[in-house]
Amino acid sequence: MRDMDSRQNMFDKMLCFDIYAANLAFGRLYKPMLDQLSLTYPQLLVLLCLWAEDGRSVGGLGLALSLDSSTLTPMLKRLETQGLLVRKRDHEDERRVIVSLTDKGRALQAPAADVLHCTARSVGFDEDERALLHEMLLRLRQNLMAATAAG
């Protein structure tokens, strides 16, 4: 019992564990709703980026989502296979691939918004608390990225 108590106390002080556990809880909350849309959470993020600004380059999506092309490209291929988006070479620069929504991809925006609203309600924070947490997590991410870049 004492070993379990000491481990629990260790986890109680680990911010990274709290964030990891919250991420798992978000995943469990999102999964059944996204399953109904035949989407994964990362695929939802890609669609959110395209609903905000359709016709983005693969590189632009990667920057927005903090994903490299080796992770993003297979996901885009799956979304294209589902008929939600198309990828085409840029006419002005053949090295760039432009990603655009299809009608089917645009049609998912309203049901996905319902998922996001449901999730936001489940968090149990008011608007000010959500804004503060968002600001703190953004600052945390920026600090960690800066520390990683610094070595």
C-alpha cells in the first residue's frame, strides 16, 4: 500500500502526467462521437484547418497542426480516399501540394461543430476559465518548444 501511495504522490506532482491523462480523457470523450462521422481526432483537426481556410498547402497544414509531412501525408491520403478532400499540385509551384475540401468534406462541418460544442460543455469550465487554461497551455507549449530548440 505504501508503494502505491508514494507512486500516486509522484504522479500528483507531475504536470506532464496530468496533461497526458487529460488527453486520454479527451480521446475517450471524442471517440464515440467521431466514430459516427468516420473520423479520428487528428483527421478532425485537418478538417478544422480546411474549414477555416480551404486550399491550404500541405506545408501550411503541417505548420498549423505541428505535424511533419511523414505523419500528415498518410492522413491526407485516407481523407482523400474517404472523399473528404482532394490534393493537387500547385499550378504556380509544382513542388507544393494544395489540399481542398470536397462537398462531402464541407458537409461534415455542421456535425463536427456539434461534436465540438458537446465536448466544450463536458469540460465544465466557464468561458473565462477555458480562455485562461488555453492561454496557459499555449504558453506551456511555446516554452517546451523553445527548450527543445535550445537543446
